[in-house]
Amino acid sequence: MSRLLFTGGTVVTADGSFRADVLVEDEKIVAVGTDLPANGAETVDASGRLVMPGFIDAHTHMDMPFGGTVTADDWATGTESAAAGGTTMIIDFALQEEGGTLNGAIEEWTNKAQGKAVIDYGFHVAITDLRDDIKTELPSIAGKGVASVKIFMAYKGTPLYTEDDDLFETLQLSKDAGVLVLVHAENGDAIAKLQEQALARGDTAPRFHALTRPEPVEAEATNRAIRLAEVAGAPILVVHVSCAAALEAIHLAHERGQTVYAETCPQYFAFSYDDLAREGFEGAKYVCSPPLRDESNRPALWNGLRFGDLQIFGSDHCSFNYEGQKEMGRDDFTKIPNGLPGAEERAMALWTLGVKEGRLTENQFVAVLSTNQARIYGAYPRKGALVPGADADIVLWDPELQVSATADNRHGNVDYTPYEGMTFHGGPASVYVRGNLVYRDGELVGERGSGRFVERNFKAANVEVKV
């Protein structure tokens, strides 16, 4: 029986901050309080540290095929980079193959994760082919602990693209099945036409990735998805919200009393369109969807996090090497694989740009990185909480830590970092998954394959998020 006693630290939860010890026994938290007796437990000195529940990143793409290639990070290097950023659980997107099944996607992604993941994990299933047999199959995934599916309104001309009728029917079916629908909200038809016109003009540089995906195509699709969910009477979650116009549609839905969850990501706070427009092909490093926006959107996004229109902060970690992968689109921006690495930097970017600058409190930081994620995605209170009975997923956060990001000191498998040269103020000193140390002082010590699958159960009526 393994026992740990974290002493001398300040416990930081979504509800408040207070001095307390945390006692861990057999991978579970058994007590939180002052002056807890060790009774033979190994003592971990948390003095000067903030003791937080492990962070959850419900938006990652590990070992995922896209655009004729596969992401640079597999489940080993990807979860190691996540752990180095304080993340103790990810929820990754299992893609339904053309002609394949939802349960087949779960099985394939389980095989990818097993023997490699160093942190715990779950899956969403990305539906790409809503055949009649898939409609019948959809309710069964909830019984396997997969409580969410994803629909892509973008990427017309690829298997990912989904028409409105299938989106609407998925919302109807998921409501009855107890499954949450996530949506990538961009108008795929408008984007395809704008891309076609840009290439016809000879506009091939990376910056045209953003110029052919302007803010209104995200705002329109966000509103359309929300209204379809309203008609279906179903909850919906909009991923990677990048601009004020899309956020406005979410805010209006909240004013109507509609159940709409929404996520934003670090790249929309750390980078902008100017990075896409860098000289030469350098902007390819910053190609993601939705694209990087003008900085004028940031105040609205901060307000969204602060006041609860945006309840979660995910990485959308989707890493492609610059050499050999991003370069696939050197003569055609539409062939640049979409995505940035960010699982390792997510929490540090939010602390540096948010908490350190007074835009968010440390409790809101924990809410959007951990507690709200666990509540919305159906893993609470096993995850996202420092309470007796919860898994002992613990981050000892050092608010005084300073790290300057370089490609050499990242823990993933991608050949660059978009955060090159950025100094983070605050970061994880130690990270524990179920009481097992996986990361300490810049070094990964977790065992590959030690991560476990976490079954989730979504019930919209029971979701209470913190702001």
C-alpha cells in the first residue's frame, strides 16, 4: 500500500485557495485538511507550491492521419509532452474510418494508446460517415465510457466534412443516447470556394489560410450549429473558438438559456495573423483551423473565460513537423497540414498571459484547465477535484518558475515549437497521476504504458461549471 502526504502547500481549486495537506493512499485522495498525520506515509514537501488537481486536455490529436500524413506525436511522446505541462488526462479524437464503425475507431485508438500513454486518457469519436448502421450503433459507445462525439462542419471535399442534415440527426440521436456532440464550426462550403478563388489568383502563401477562413465563416457556422442544437433540444460544445464574432453567438445562446459549452485554445492568445504572414514559408508553422486571428479578438476571448461563456481551455495539440510535413504545402497553402503543438505549453501560456497579467484568478485557471473539463466531459469527481475518493492526480505548481521555450527543451516529437523564445512565468514543478510521479523538475519519470482508460458518463442536467 503506497501512501503520500503532501504538506506545506496551498491547495488551489476552482472554488477557492487555502493552506492544507493532501493525503494519498493507493492512488486515491483520502483526506484534505490541516496538520494531517503522516502515519508512515512518504512526505512530499509542497512548500512554496500551489497544489492543484491534475489538468485535463480534452482536445488532442495523437497519432492521427490528416491530409496525407500522420501527426508527429504518437501516444508516447504526445502524452509525455502533456505531462510536462501538468496534464494528467487527455481526451483524444478517435476517427471513424470510411466504411468503418464507431466501435472500430475506439478499438483502433485503444491500441494506439496502450503500452504508450504515460497519463490517463479517454476518447471522443469523430463521426465521418453517418450510415444507418452507425445511427443504430451510436448509443452503444456510451456503454463503453465514451460520452462524446465530434462533427466537422469544415474540410469540404474530405471524409471529415459533414452536411447539416447529418449534424442535426447526430444531435437528435446523441441527446437520447446521453452523448455530448462537439462541433468544429466553420462554413466548409464558403471556405472551399474562397480557397478555389485564391489558388486561381496564384495566392498560395500560408497567410491565405487565414484569409480564406475569415471570422464570419466561423461565426456563421457557430450560430448555425447552436440553432440546430436548439431545434434538436440537445446540448452542444463548440471547440476552439477563435474570434469575438463566434463568441457572440455563444453568448446569445446563453442569454436564451440554451445549453452550449465552448472551448478556446492558447494559440489564439499567444499568436496572431501576423505570425501566419511571416516572411517566406515560415508562416506554415502557424497554420491551424480556425486560423490565427487579429489581436483585436483577444479582449472578448478573455472576457469569455472570465465570465463563463468559454468554460474550458484545450490545446488542440496537433503536431506536424515543419520539414517534410508542413512543407507539403509550400506551393499550395491548402496542402499545409493544419495544426500546432501545444499540450505542453497550454497551462503555462494561460498562467503567463492570464493569471500573471491579472486577467484570470488562479481559481479560474484551475476551473478551465481541470474542473470544468471533468464536469462537462463526465469524469467528475474522479478527475478534476482534490477531494476524498478522487484519483490522486496532482500538480505542484511553481508560480516563480521561469522557462524559455525552445525546440530543444520541449518533450514532444515535433521539430519546432511555435512558442520559440517565449518565456513562461509559472509552471509545474512535479506532476502525479493517481499518486505516481510522472514529471519532476523538467524530467519525465513516468512509465510508458502506465496511463489508463477513463470511462466517462455525460449527463447535461448534472453539469455545473465554475466561472
